[in-house]
Amino acid sequence: MELFVRKNKDDKISKEFYYLGRMYATGKTHEIVMADTNKTAVEIEWILDTPVREDIYEYIIE
């Protein structure tokens, strides 16, 4: 699966997505209760084929 992320989903002007590479499910899952609800979901652990460079990671989360 290919991973694309958006820096700021609330930005009404820029709708840019950044490609971070291929990712693969590790097979690890666990059930969670979603915040502010009583609904459950399953989280799936993924691993990127190539780790994201630290400077790119910092840019995206700023």
C-alpha cells in the first residue's frame, strides 16, 4: 500500500499531499474505543519500506 499524508487537513487553501512511500501491515492489531464515543475500532500496525527522514517528519508535524 502507498502512504500519502496531508500536513494540515484544516488548511482550506492548500490541499497538498506528501508521498512517504510503500508500507506493509505487520499483522499486529488491537481493538480500541474511539475517543468521545463508545464505539470500537481496530488499529492495524504498519511499517514503512523506507523510514521517513527526520527533517521531513518534523516539517509535516509542525
